Amino acid sequence: MLESHPHSQLGYDFIGVCFEVHKTLGGGMLEEIYQESLELELGIRQFQFVGKQELAVFYKGNQLKKRYVPDLVIAGELVVELKAAKEIDPEHEAQLFNYLRIARKPVGYLVNFGPLKSMLWRRYVLSEFVTES
């Protein structure tokens, strides 16, 4: 049942957008091509999103100059990292987890358009940021 997980319907709808982009373009192109195509498709479907939103990082109450920049934040809730790689690596997962912790968001998606025949995706939930509705 979708309702039992945080932002499940939103995530389901977002993955549908990803499948549409992959169906149209196929796999193996540059990550930037998928980024722009996803932003166009999200706009067509009237999703609220921000591309390449900078996330401030703090150390002991001091804001650092360096920022983290996830590829997409969907409806202010889902943090998305896009890849166009042969496979999803632990480094890609660690990158998404950093984004989730810094943004203080519970749900993230790692989407890989690299393989030619299929799009790969994974959903991650950080329970420490899940709030009861």
C-alpha cells in the first residue's frame, strides 16, 4: 500500500516521469541531457520542483562556503540524484545520503540512466527525518 511510506505517491509519480524520459531518449546519454529532459517533463506534468538547488552546510553553527547541490528537489520533499553511469556505486549512494542529511529530508531517489536498455532507480528513506502525519 503506497500510503504507508513517506511521500510514496509523489515518488511513484516521479518515477513515472523518469520512465517517460528513458522511453523517449533511451540510455547512455550525458547526465545533463537527462537533467534537462526531466525538468521539461516535470514542467509538462506540472510538478513543483527545483533543479540544482544549493544546500548550505554548517559546522558548529557556522555556514561553510562549500555547498552541496542535488540534481532535483521535488515538491520540497524528494531529493533526487541523477546518474548516467554503468551501475550505481556506493559513492553515489553516499552522495545522496549527504544531500538527505543536509536538507533534513527523509526520502531520496537515485536514478541511473546509464544502462542502454533500462533505467535503474533506488528509493532511500532516512528514518531520522520521517515525521508522523
